[in-house]
Amino acid sequence: MARTKAELSTGARLADYLTVGFLAMNCPVERVREALSAHGVHSQRRRGLPHEVLVYFVMAMVLYGNVAYEEVLRLVIEGLRQLLGDDSLAKATVTKGAISQARGKVGVAPLRDLYYEQVQPHGPADMPGVCYRGLRVMALDGSTLDMPDEKGNAAYFGYPGASRGSSAFPKLRFVAMAECGTHMLCYANPGPYGSDERSLAGAVIDQANPSMLVTADRNFYSYAFWQRGCATGAKLLFRVKSSLLLPREQELPDGSYLTTLYPGDKARRRKTEGVQVRVIEYALEGIPDPEPLYRLITNWHDSEEAPALALAALYHRRWTIEQAFDEFKVHLAERAVILRSKRPDLVEQEFYALLIAHAAVRRLMTQAATTTAQAAEDLSFIHAVRVLRRRLPASGSIPP
């Protein structure tokens, strides 16, 4: 289907604390060149379109989902021309096919490296919602993204099941960890739709550290995964299924209790490989259709330092990752995101670019909230995206 080259406003004003550099192109040009060189895909000759321009193009194209590739590239070239010191870029005419070919040469790895380097928890410790008792509150969860129904995409990523056959689009599944106070989506790990979320989550939980309190829902609990999370030194707060055996072994003053987890019934009978955890059980009143009982486990045993009521409230902040997914999948491009790439390698490349673009907006919002003594999560993501999208085409250059 042909795409319409959208006419984009260039006269909008921008608040002083918003800068173009924090929009998808927030990675310094020199760092982009280093990432390309590290994987042997930097531009050897300058006669063609420099590969660093292609990296920025992929970051920008996710913000203009209804705009033709050639038009997005024109905007990126205009923004980068002065910074790269190459006026010949303004005369470049590149076809859609040539753009896809060049993207293939760049590959996934440079975008992945830039994402892991640039997108990290960043909220100020004193900003509301960012920390509890000095620990950064994080949430672990997974989601999916649609992509074009192309043979290569279908073969690699697969389709979800449907009542009749399969769904219309192949899907990418991913797991990420969100900083609850800023909605920054970090450490994302993508895979085919048929991937087990807990398997994808292994590489994500490995990125936790002792400065964090990590929350996760009941689908992520297993003895092995819990042990993997504990090995990072992070405090964990997971919901568990009602069928998990958690006998009361020691009552604590706040109503929580200690118990022991085992890898299986045999280990439980022999009392080997046991891991002590604290259990918090509670019910919710005054909300529609609550579940009869919520059960949380944590490796934070001190009930005075971390009371059960406070941890229960913190667990429900886990839903901020769902809000971050909504921003990422629906509002970033002001449309429901369907990845535009027609090959599996370019799908993953676009996926990391999409995360970088979301992080750029979120980092910008955190800076704005800091200047006004607000919580970053209280600002409007939709408004921030609209302001930035109006301003990008008018940028004279992208600051390093």
C-alpha cells in the first residue's frame, strides 16, 4: 500500500526545557559511529549515504509511521547536514529499496548496543515514585508487537493462535523492565511469538542490581527464576499463584510470615535446597471484581524496614509498566504501532529504535518534571510526543 508523504508543521514553538536532541536522535553522532565501527559496518566511503544517517533514520521513522521512508529520510538529512559538515547530503535522492538495503548493511547489533548503553534507569532518587527506602522501584513484564505479514517475518516470529487458523500478523514477543517512576523501558529482550516469557525474562532479570526493588506478576515465578533474581543482589517482590505451597513457619509483627521455598516435592521432603522468603497475603476491598487473596513473596525479610502494607502498595505500582507499554505501542507514533520492516533482522533493528525513541521522550519528560518539582509520571506523554513531532522537521541540527 502506498504511503502518503505527510505535511508536517514547522512553526510550532517549544518550551525552553525541551530540546530536539532528546527526540529519537539523542545518541551522540560519535557514539553512533563507534557502535557502527565496533561491528565493522561503518561507512568506508562518503559518496553514498553515511550509515550513521541510517541509524538516525530508523530512530525517526518510528515517530512518523504514516510518512513515506523517503520523506522521513529527507527530514533526518536536513537535521544532520550541518552536524556532519556535508552539504552534499541535501542533494541525496535515495529510493525506498536503497534505504532497506542500507539498513540491512547496518544490521541489528549497532542499534542494540546503543539501546543498552543509552536506555538505563535515570530518575532522580528524590523524585516521587522513583525510589522506596533508597531502592529504585522496577517492574518486569512482557508484551507483543505486530509486523507486516511477510514470509520471512512469519517464518521467524510466527503467529498467535486464533479460533479459526491464525491471526493476521506475525508477532514479536519481548520482556522488559520498567523504572516505575519514569516509565523508562530498560533491558528489553525480544524473540519469536512462541517464546516463553520466563525464558526471555532471564536475560532481563540478570540486569538487576542491589540498588533495585524488582516487582513481577505470578507468571514469572519459578524456583529457578527466583534464585536467578536473588543472585543479582536486588530486592524482589513477586506475586505467586494460590497453588504454591507456602506453610507459615514464623509469624512477623506486621502480619506477614516467613516460609521456605523448595525446587520440588522431593527437596521439600528432604528439606534440602530450601530458600527462606517472606510472604505477604492480603485482600482488596472497595474495587470491582477483586481476587479473593493476593499472595506476594519477597527476599526483604525485615518487616520494620519494609512493612507489609507498604510492599503491597508498591506491588500494585507494577501496573506502570503497562502504561509504559501503552505509550510505546500506541501513543509514541500517535497510532497503534505495527512495525514497518519486512525482514526479521530489520524488525529487530526497528524494535530497538522504537525503544530508544520512547526513552528519549521519557528522559525529556523527567528533565521537565525536575525543573517543576513534579513526578515524571504525572506529565502527559501524549502532549510531549505531539510537541516533539511538530518541532523535529524545523530543527537546524541535532546537538551532539
